[in-house]
Amino acid sequence: MITVLTGAGISTDSGIPDFRGPSGLWRNDPDHEKLVTIDYYLADPEIRRRSWQFRRDSPARTAAPNAAHLALVELERAGLLDRLVTQNIDGLHQKAGSSPERVLELHGNMSGVLCVRCGARSTLAEALERIDAGEPDPACQECGGILKTTTVMFGESLPERVVAEAVEATQRCRLFIAIGTSLQVQPAASLAGLAVRSGARLVIVNAEPTPYDDFAHELIRDPIGEAVPHLVARLS
């Protein structure tokens, strides 16, 4: 079976910028990282206001899956995909048709909203309606606490169940494919090394070098929107 790990690079063809690439958000605006860092977010209403505007204006809200997302659906339909582990929060794998029970979202999903005090949940759409109505930093309607999207910010722990399932899928796979990820953010990046130690072949599809390139059995530098469909066709 095959386990796939995807990062921001798989969604760039859908119009969503990555973070660490040549035109990534971190390079163009280093201060942007504060908007997705939990300590800054909780401490500063202005950071929260800017963070909500970032979510409001994000191209991910209206993005459509691209050829790479669709190719991974075909890999699943061919009976070859065990789990699809993603660092992305855009939900494009599910929109493309990947089975939700096979998609493991390490960093959560941007479509939901929760209260950090009482845990009440709502949707991003509801929060944005309140922002458009004049609430730049909407508070929880249950307890007045701070709201945030159901994404894992820097400084927050990843969901233990999701990480455990990703580790299990990595340990049992025979082929591990890393697509569009710099393999620099832990613990997601360590899955590539775990796969190799567990006896799997490692294929890395990424335009830029990664720390795990020396362990890969195959490196593919072609554009992801072309490379992934070709790879899936070869595997199928």
C-alpha cells in the first residue's frame, strides 16, 4: 500500500501560495508568521483582526482542486492508497473526491471555528459574516472567549489521534510519496525518514531540495500538476 504526504506545494496550481518557496508567504512577508502563531494571536487583538482578514481574503476559500489532487483520487480508486496525510488546511483533497476517512489533516482545517475558552464550535462562514457586519475580532457567542479557526497554529500541539494514525500508516506502507512539502516542519517531515527505516521506498516530488533527498529512491523536480498525474499513471 501507499501512504502520501502532501504540503503547500500541491495547492499552488490552485492559486494558493506556499510558505517557504521562492514566492512563499514567509519570504515575502516575514511578519505574516505572527498571524498564525498562537501566542501572538491570543495576546494581541490587532493580530487577531489581521488574521481574520487573512482568512477572509485567502484564495483557499474559493480554490478548486487541481490535477495533482485529482490524480490522488485515482490512486485511491485503484485500491493503492492507504492514507493521505496532509499538512494543508485548505480541504482540497476532500473537494477533489478523496475519502474523508483516508485524509489525515495534521494541521487541521480552515473551514471550522472554535472558542479557545469553552470549545464551542461554529463555521468560518459564520465568523466572516460577523466580520462583514462590523465585528473585526468576533468573540464567542456562548462565553465571550477568543475565537480561532480549527487550524493548528504555530505553538499548538498537533492532534494526537491524527499523528498516531499517520505514523501507523507510514510504518505499514511499502511506498511513501512526499509531494510539495519542504520536509522541514516536524513532526510531518520525520514521516519520510520513518518510512525508509520501516522498509518503504521513498519518492519525493518537490521543486526545491529537501533534507530527506539523500534517502529518497526517486526525486521528481517536474511541476507537481504534471508530475503527480504521471506518477499515478505509472503506479496504476
